[in-house]
Amino acid sequence: MIFINYTFGINSMRKTCEEIKVIIAYRWFLGISIYEDVPNYSTWSKNYQRRYNIRTGIA
């Protein structure tokens, strides 16, 4: 999902998830069936922050 986010210049994780719901080619690339749900943007955001140890809103 990050690859799609950066490649197509989508600046929002929420917008990326919405695009993946609609565009079948993205689903095919990610291996998500049309019958499967796309991960929620908040889940993806939290996992991304934990993986890359990004702190938001902390001074």
C-alpha cells in the first residue's frame, strides 16, 4: 500500500485506502480479492507508525 501511496503521489493514507477500494488494478497488485475488505486506514496508519517508529504530535 505504501508503494501505491508514493508512486501515485497520494498524500493521505485515508485517500489511498479509498482509492484501493475503487480501483481494481490496485487490488490485483496487492493480492486483495474484490470480496475481501481493504484494511482500514487507521489500522494501516498505526502499523506504519509502529514499524517506522514515527512520533506524531509529540514535541
